Amino acid sequence: IDTIWKKLTDDERSLIEFLVLSKRSSFIAKYQDDLLISLTSKGLLQVPPGVGTFFMQKMETAYSIPTAVWTVLSRDHNCFFPKASGATNKRIAILEEQIGFHIEKLIR
């Protein structure tokens, strides 16, 4: 994860940070979102096994952070998300404003 993390864009890091700080590893989003496609190709997001598009007219699907990745990011979140130390709710609000439009609904 360390190697991949260093190569992420600010938006990619922000989206993962938002999920970890919100304690939600799964969400519903547009299927063709470039940010989510990029994170999926890097192994930081996945479409859960057996899940296709939920709403074909809206082109939405479920995404989740793989369990092993979630475990590391949750356990070492101070290392990965230094801006989050202290006022977590404030940081979540900032991140939601920056990247929240990529997520339709948090689900887990």
C-alpha cells in the first residue's frame, strides 16, 4: 500500500480518507466515474463479487475497499491521513465538500 499511496492523486487520497474517517468501506456511485475507475485499477477499490450495476438507468454500482486494504488503512490511519488528527468531523466535512459528489450513498 505504501508504494501505491505515494503515487495517488490528491483526489484519490481524499476519497479513501473520507471513507476511512467515515468508517464506511462501501458506497454506491456512478459506474463510469474516472476517479473510481482509477482507484479500482490500483486495487484500492473493487466492485464486490457478484455485484453488477444496481440501477442500470442511472449506471450506478456498489464499490468497496478490499478487506486487507481497509484493515491497513483503518489501523494505521494516522500515518496515511495526518491532516485527520484531532478534529475528525471537521476533516470529514472538508473532504465531503471536495470529493463527496463522487459518492451517491455510503452503505457500510
